[in-house]
Amino acid sequence: MMDVVRDVLNKPVVDRNGREMGRVDGILMEVPAGEAPRLTEILIGPSALGYRLHPTLGRWIAAIEYAFGVAHDRPVRIEFTGPSEIARQIQSDLAISETAADAVERRLRAWIAKIPGSG
């Protein structure tokens, strides 16, 4: 047994190379008939946090992500494989480049590169 809210939400998530991907902003659970609920995925991204706080806020943030062109594959979904991943941070088997976790950072780099004198 685990207390998902205490043990998982808001924990930092790091990729297989130790690079921080963000924090757990949401969770997805499976509730099979007659069995205990099971945590299946963790969600990373501002829209997941927004939905957790209030559905309207989540929709607004998702709309902003869409307007800025970073909504593809967001929020980031990472399969949760078990409690052995939990310590001070949650370790992912993925690299951040294999996800949309750094989409905003990539977009900002592209915009900054277009500014005269920034290179």
C-alpha cells in the first residue's frame, strides 16, 4: 500500500540520464472490478496541474499551450512501473528528448535564436 498523494504527487521526475523532467502534476489510476486501484501513469505539465486544481484552469492552460504551439503530447504521460521508483525523486526509463517534457524549452530556444544578436 502507498499513499499516492503523499508519495507521488509533486515529486521531481528525472530521466534516465539524471536530467530533471518536471514534477508529478497528475496521476492516472486504473480501478479493475473487485481489485485495488492501481497507479498506471504519472502526468507532467502545467495543464495537468491546472486540471488538478480546477478543471477550468486546466482548460485555460491547455489552450495557452495550444496557442504557443507546445500542446502536442502534453501533458507528458510516463508509465508508472512500481514503487521501487519512488525515493526523493521518481526515476524514468525515458530520456527527456523522447518526450514532450522540454517542448516549452525547445520552443523558447527557437524563438530566442531568431532575435538579432542573440547568437
